[in-house]
Amino acid sequence: GKDLIDIMMIIIFTGFILGDIFNEILFNQNI
């Protein structure tokens, strides 16, 4: 139970970071 929560938290946290980086890259390319 706890392991699944830890994994999901890491996936969500990583997703936010990667999404932020991805948006920065797209934003910089469009300008």
C-alpha cells in the first residue's frame, strides 16, 4: 500500500517537473 503511494507521488512530482520544462521549451521555440 505505502509503496504504491510513494511511486504515484514520485510520478506526479516528476510529471509536474517534466511538464514545466516541456512548456518552457515550447514557449522558447515559439518566440
